[in-house]
Amino acid sequence: MSKSPRKLLVTGGAGYVGSVVGAHLLAAGHRVTVLDDLSTGFRAGVPDGADFVEGRIQDAAKVLDGSYDAVLHFAASSQVGESVADPAKYWRNNVGGTLELLDAMRASGVRTLVFSSTAATYGEPASVPITEDAVTAPTNPYGATKLAVDHMISGECAAHGLAAVSLRYFNVAGAYGKYGERHHPESHLIPLVLQVAQGRRDAIAVYGDDYPTPDGTCLRDYIHVADLAEAHLLALDHAAAGEHLICNLGNGSGFSVREVIDTVRRVTGHPIPESAQPRRAGDPAVLVASAQRARDRLGWQPTRTDLAEIVRDAWNFAQSLGEDAR
């Protein structure tokens, strides 16, 4: 997909999205070095064929030199609840760490960056589907730190000619072969429902069934992690000096909590008990992306948009972990 082989640093490349993107980069013929402190990633997540440096984002200056062509930056603290309880950790890691990364890139002459951003930068949207021009009003420190990094990147592009693309993810799901989602603690709906199917959780909590949606449960935009990875390879090719391009990544259509649960029942063949819970504060009824800019500017076209396929890939990965699933 990419035009020519490059030497790339992938920060956070032992985590969920970083590992899948790294595997795609290697398959495209690129040379990949993964920088990860394994605080939330896994050594087994480092893609086969990648060089591995165990370290924090702040260690990028020890790795980067003029032989690198670009950085793909996934390393971040990313739990919303934890960010509320310990905001300093998030400002230190996500903002402070990225500032040091940008300094290291400038010092070493590495002038291309693809940044893993998030829909949490938008907060509760006034309208859907959400475009990149929507007001950014994050409702938690995690989203605020990601937005701050986007502002830093814009300044770096304007002042120093950095070529950068920020990709704002909505709900990433599924798996890519032996690379998949294994957060501890887990907070994402599909792996939580799969834990019920595995007998590791008694029931799945459904927070609110009286939303103004067809079945009363929240609607969310789910994107297959392999489609997401392909967008990163396209972003490498379309980054332009002095420009900070921001693109949403999503399917453009939503699936409800109940649709996800019913799909897991069909794919796994397991009953999934539900536990009705009150609405959670700050949960919008509908969060759906407009990914038209990514289609127009990057030529990106998601192809794994079927919810059953997304769930099936995640289920196969969850089963492959065995006792390692914890």
C-alpha cells in the first residue's frame, strides 16, 4: 500500500492498535522498531520481525537518528476513569511525553508523524455524524490530553514544517491474527461481552435502555482494527510538510449495545445474561463518525464493516489466549 519501504519508529507498538499497525507495516515491507515500556502492552504483541526497545516515550531521543523516516505514535495512558482519578499521570505521559518525542524528532531530522488520536477530543457532540469541524469539548482528562497533543502537533507543523496526520478513532474492535485486544482492566464492550461467553464474567451490564434509539440502548460506531491499520499506512503516504491533517476513522454507522450482545450470542453460541443498570453520566445516546475526510484525503475505504465479522475475529483471538486471558 505504501509507496516505498521506510524505517519507522512505532511508539506503543506492543499494545492493541500499535501491534496490528506494526504487523501491517512489516507486511508492506517497512522496517519497524517498537518502543514500548510494556506497562499496558505485551511482549507477545511486538510484531514478528520488528526490533524492540523497552522504554518510555521519553526515551525516543535514545532511539531516533537520521536513519528513521517517520514515527507512528500510539504510546499513551488511555483509561478514561483513571484519567479522572489521576489526571497528572495523563498530562505527564500523554502531553509531556509527546512534547519530548517532538523534540527528539526535530533534533534527529525525522519530519513525518502519524498520531493515534481519539473521538474523546469531541466530548458530547451537538450533532451526528461527527465531522472534524465539530466543536472539541472533551469531558475527561484523557480526551483533554489528546486534544492538547493535537494542538502541539499543529504548532510543530506550522513552525518547523512537520508533516503530520492525526487519526481520531471511534470504537476500535476485532483482531488481526494473533494480535488483538487484551486490556487490564477491560472497559470496552465487545471484549467484556466475550468474557461473559467465556465464563469469566457472570453478566454484561447494560447502562440504560431508555435512550432515544431504536432499541433504547446507546449506539456506537465500531471499526475493525485491520481497517484502522490500513488508514495508518495511507496516512504515511499522504502526510505533507507543514500540514497537520486530522481525520476521523469510523464506519459511519452505529450498532447498539443490544445489537452487540445479540451478535456475540450468535457468533459464540453462548447465552449472554444481561444486568440492567441505570444510565451512566455523560453517555451520549449516539456517537457515530463521519469519515468522509479520510476517504477523500487518504483514499481510505473500510471493508470489514460487518459486526459479526468484527465479533468473530475478536472471539477467535480471545479463545487463542487460553489461560493468558486472565
